Amino acid sequence: MKYLIDLLHFIQPFGTQSYWVIFAVLLACGFGFPMPEDITLVTAGILASRGIIDFKFTVALCMVGVLLGDFTIFYLGRHFGTKLRTTKFFKWVLPASRDEAVKAIFEKYGDKVIFMARFMPGFRTPLFFAGGTYRVPVWKFFLLDGSAALISVPTWIYIGDLFGENLEVLEGVIRHAQLGMYVGLAVIIALLVCGYYLKKRLLRVR
């Protein structure tokens, strides 16, 4: 909650120019800036609830900011993956232990993990980078990431807009929403694993 309060106090004085500050923060989040993207979206919703910015335009702008940040990481992985892996910045964003975990996740679930990455804070940037490195088609990246963003982005902004005048209640709602998304992600992963083993078993029978 501290992140949210601090970010709200930082952005609100910008008034109607808050759009572009939010946009910039979302882009920075895509590059691994240590600010939860969800908190930025909730903050945008709070500003909309206070009439400082327009709700519909905020949703559209945040969608563009999120997708642009994601695609930039994907593009870097696609075109400069090998070279960037040797840089200090890359090793800071993606330590060796996490890099190995990302490889294991990607190899197990394939390009579907791009959809799941939207709901995996801390793994979004490395998974999108890995998606580029593994040459996932651009159209498929936008389809998977865009589908996930259509769920998460409006949801977080709406939560901020709905409970923006009661931050104590909002804190509990954020926790429940995060838990709900994690449960949904766990169900998706379980279905993918079951589908994988079922397909493998059917192929053996044939």
C-alpha cells in the first residue's frame, strides 16, 4: 500500500498532465523499474475517480503504454538477445538463477507463457525477453499479451476508480483481486499440464 500512496502523491500534482506521467511509469515498469505495474494502474483509476483524468481515455492510454513496454522488451530479445545477455544491465534485471527459471518455464509451457506472464509480477520482463529470443511470431505475441492485458489493465483501473475514495477498503480489494488472479493462473497452468500429459498419452496409445 505504501507504493500506491507514494505514487499517488507523486502523480496527482501533475493534474491533467498525469496521463503522460502514468504512461512513462508504465513504460519504465516494462524495463524492470521496481514499481508494480498493477499499482500504477490502480493509481490511474484513483485519479479518474477524483475527476483529475478521464476514465475511458486512461484505460486506452494505459493499454498502449503496457503493450508498448512489453513489445519493446520482446523486440530487444528478438533482435539483440544474445548480445544483451552479456551486459551488466541484463544480469541486474535477470540474474542467472531467474534466467534458468525462465528458460525452464518457457520450455515447459511454450509461447502460451506470454499470456500467463501478464499475471506473474517479477517474471514479465524476462519472459517477454525470452519470447523474443525464442522467435515467437510478432502477431502471436500481440495476440497473447494483448488478450491478457484486456483482462488485467481495465480491471485494475476499474478497482482504483471504484474504491478511490476509500483507500483502506481499496487495500483489501487489491489483495483479494491479486489472490483471484493467482488462483485463475494456477487453474490455467493445471489445465495446460493436464492437456500436455493427456495428449502425450493419446500419442502413445496410437
